[in-house]
Amino acid sequence: MRSRSGKAHGFDWRWMLLASFCLLPLLAGRGITGVRLNRNNAKLLSALQRPGEAQLQAVAEDFAALKHGALDDERVARQLAFLCVQGQSVACDAALLPEREGSAFAGPLLSFWLGKAYALRGDMPAALALWQRAGAASYFFHQARIDVEQGDVEQAVANLDVVVKLEPLASDAFYLKGWILEREGRWRESNANYAQAIANGTFLWADMAESARLAQAYIGFGYTEYQATHDLTHATAALERASLLNPQDPWAFIRLCDVYRLAGDAPRALEACDEAVRLMPDQHWALFSRARAWVLAEQYEPAITDLKSVLELDPTYMPARELLAEIMKRRSSE
């Protein structure tokens, strides 16, 4: 139940948003630590302790009086970005002020946090423009995602290499690079990047729960581990770990099915694919993997049934048509 003041179940969403800014200090880049809190900023931050609408009004009033003072604390930058998105125009003006000589932080930091605020608001073009101005790792990461969508793999990898230099402990760039290289069939390189994503274990820009993204890294690692080394034990252990981290991700079971099929174990492949189909009944990926497992088991009738279901879901999926033609050819030659 949500009240008119914006509270749900006793929590105020504005405080949750404020907390999201405060929990991401790693994103602010290098050279931002060790700043001092001056008296003006102390007054501004004290206003942030006031609840609800009174808080927003108090901060706006206090900041209006202080807007010509030195801005030298990262927390103020985060709050300026938050208030700007909340519609406090004076905070927007301050956040976009040019760099001040002698300030412990200046334009790049403000640009970063304002970009973060716009990203949370859903305005990614504005966020990217601000992050680019800040030279932030988040800019290069999101640009790499755009490159992937546009099919520019080389540029995507180049941008991810920049992210790794700026944020070497973040898993996101390693995960995305592993995903790209997997689709290029570069198994060992892909596997190494997935392994590093798992080792770091910190996702800064995941668009899902961190445990769910970590599960996807294990899925990628398990599949490429088998493709690169044919080590069934290590591959299946990683995929089973993924299924424990996120039991609702069908891809853990699809890849488990694929690995067992590649290893020639049709019964275990079919068992894994049955679970994948249960979790993903309305998309063709799980059904197609199960059809291939049926073919390995030389059970052509259920394979044909699954392939027909695949083509009902996606009539343009050529691998299903090709496998169906291969089955028909096998049956005619028996």
C-alpha cells in the first residue's frame, strides 16, 4: 500500500534513492577521496537529515543561500544530483557550474553523479553525455553495450578495455567481454574473462540483482570451460553453482543440457533441458536444446515435436529448420 507521501510499507522511496547514491563510492572515479567538509557544506548536509518534503524544501533553501560557496565534498555532489532530479532547479544550476579553481572536487565529479541521477531516471542519453564529460568508467561501459547492439564488436572490446583500466575491480567489463568473445567462438579468451568477473564478484552496472548477474557469469564460465578444455567436471560444477545462485534462470539448465549433450550423455542432457523448458515454455531456446538432446538419444518423434514448437514460436529460426531437415533425411535413409 502506497501513501500519498510516497511511502510504501513504512519506507520512504526518496531515502532508498539517497542510499543508492551513498553505497556507490567506487563509481566516482579516482582522486576523489580525502576531501574536507567545510562549514557551508556541513550546514547543507545537516539539512539532509530532515524528513520528507520538509527535507527537500530545507535543502533547497539552504543551498540557495550557499550556492556561491566552495563545493568540495563528494556527498554534496551526490545530493545535488538527487535534488536536481527531484526538480530543484537551483541544485541543477549548481551541478552544472564550471570547475572551480582550488576546489577539491569539481566538474567531473558533479557530472558523474548528475549522470547517475539521470540514469536512475531512465534518461540514458543525458547520462552518457554527462559521464563522457566526466571521463567516467560508466560512460565507456554503457557505450560498449551500445556498440554490441550495433554489431561493432571491436569498438565494444576497446571500450571495455578502458573500463578495466579505470575500474579494475569491477566485474561488469569482464562479464560483457566474456559474453562477446563467447559469441565469437573464442572459448579460452571468453572463459578467462568470465573467470575474472567471478573472482572480482562486484557488479557496478548490473541491470538485475547482483546474484543473478553472478549466476550468468558462472553460466558463461561453465559453458566456455567445456568448449575450451572438455573438462566436464569443472563445467558442470560451475553450471550447478549458477542454478543455486538463481534457480529461476533457464540458461543454467540450457547450458547444462548443452554440455551433457556435447559430452554424449543424452539422459542427463534431457533431464536438464526438461527443467529449462519448464522455466522457459514460451521461447524457443530451451525447446531447441532439448530437440538436439532427443536427436542424440535417437528419439526422433519427440525431437520433431519440439522443433515444430520452436518454429511456431519463431518461424524464422533457421537452425530448427536445418535440424528438422536432417532428421527427415536420417529417417528416409533407415
